[in-house]
Amino acid sequence: MTQPQTIGVIGAGAWGTALAQMLASDGRDVLLWAYEPEVAQAINAEHRNPLYLPAAILAPTIRATGNLAEFAGLDTALVVTPAQVLGKVLAGLPQAPRDLVLCSKGIEAGSGRLMNHVARDASPGSEIAVLSGPTFAHEVAAGLPTAVTLACGGGLAQWERLAPALARPAFRPYYSDDVTGAEIGGAVKNVLAIACGVVVGLGLGQNARAALIARGYAEMLRFGEALGARAETLAGLCGLGDLVLTCSSTSSRNFSLGKALGEGASAAALMADRRTVAEGAHTAPVLAGLAEARDIPMPIVAAVDAILTGEDARAVVAALLARPLKAERDGAERDVPA
């Protein structure tokens, strides 16, 4: 009889803790790495993570540790650190598991690399997969139905290892081999969620928010296809699905950040005061720079970057609306035929 895979989760924020809870729902032992010693202590002593996921009573088979060396003997690790420290954390693994499943959504500042490129450099002996989709941590922890994209860089062989290890009755992965598409969907939607929050914070109405989602999705497609992603991937759970979720609810950290910006709060104050990371704030300037360098029109992303650097939100939105009128064709803005 085949032995079940041994699994760990690297990162005990809300999303990492929720994934550990989901994996432990069938009684499996799950190792959870926590950066903060007090988080590891609370999980082991009280079966709770009061700092990041206070409402959840965690399974007793979850064991927290602050020692990355304990992951050396595991088959699979889900990596759920903030995107900007993912490479540093993986470099601290003395021996990486065979499969690394990246659950962080972002683009590395400075290098402009996607997370799978960061992980391949830090852990060249591991096969890389990306898990992404419309997932609020508190719902996954509560066992509510969730579907995600599991993009496997190792193809079907890796999928056949990972799918049985990750799937649960209320957690359904769908196969893809488009790692780039899965990553770009998750990174870009965070920035667009900030934009939608700004629209709501400014009181511009639901019409404007819906239009922004549609035009933002067109920007996601343009950028993704320019980097080799497939449109069908971005039309799925990890692109459009995640975009709709995070652009619609204050349960999204990025949406909440945008809403506060639209209401007049300063970006510097908001970022300094946040223990949990709104990844879109780190991704926006990198994404805007990459788009400009490749001549990919992404006006909404550029607008978010401008607001995050201190420009007045209402003035930025007014400038966005004042751009020359265009035709909408194949999801893109084009000049109107004469």
C-alpha cells in the first residue's frame, strides 16, 4: 500500500495556517513553519493562531516549528511566505522537499522575477508547482467549498503525486501546466483589487467597479500573453476567478487597502500599520515598470502605482477617465476605425 505523502507548510500567516488546517482535515500530520516564536507556541499549546487566524480552532495534528531543518525529510512543502522574502526563506532550507508548491502571489521587487523563478534558483533540486485561485483564508479554514488551479511545472507526473495529497472533499484542485499563467493571474489581480477598493472608497459606485474589473482583466491578459501565459489559464480560477473574488470584498487585504486609500488615508501610514501583507502594494511598482519596459498598456496598474506613491486618488481616477476614447475589441482598447 502506498504511504501518504508527508506534507509541511512554510509560513503561518492566515493563508498558510488555513492551508495547514485544510490538509489536516483528514487527520494527517502537518508541519507548519512559523516565523514568530509566539505563533508557533500558541499553535502547539492552544491549537490557535491568535495573531493571524484567531477564529479558527486548529486540528491537533498540526505541529508548528521555527526550525526549517525539520522540513528536510518531507515529500512536499507548500510555501506561503510573503513574496518578497520567499527566496530568502527557501535558501534557509538545508534540504528542500521534492515538491515545492508556491502559494505566494507576487513579483520580486528589484529583479522582476516571478516566484517560480525565485524558487528554482533557491531550491534547484525541487520540482515547482503553483497553487492559486479564489481563496479567502477564513473560508478554507472553515471547510467551505473551494476550487483552485494547481499548475505543475513537472507536468502530469507531478500532478499525480500532488493532487491526491492536496485534494479534500471541500478543496478541489484543477490541473494546469501553465505555471507562468497561474502566477501572473495571482500577482496582477492583487493590484487590480487595490484599484477596486479605491473606487469603492471614493464612492464611485458599482458600475465603475464592474467596468474596472473588466478592463483590468484585459490588462491581465495583455501582460500574461506577453510573458508566455495562456489566455485560457487567465480565464480560469487563478485569473478571472481570483480577480472577481478579491475585487468584491473587504475580506481581501488588497481591496481593504485600496478602500482606505480612496477614503483619504495615506499609503505610507497604511503600510506601516499593517502586520498582514497586502502583496499588491509591493507588486504594483514592479508590474508597472515591467509593463512600461515591454510597452504593454496597463493604465489601471499605472494608476494604482501612482496612488501608492502619494498622488491624489480622485485626481488619478479623473485622469484615467479622461484618456482618449477607444474601441473595445478582443478585450483590448484600440483606435476607433475612421
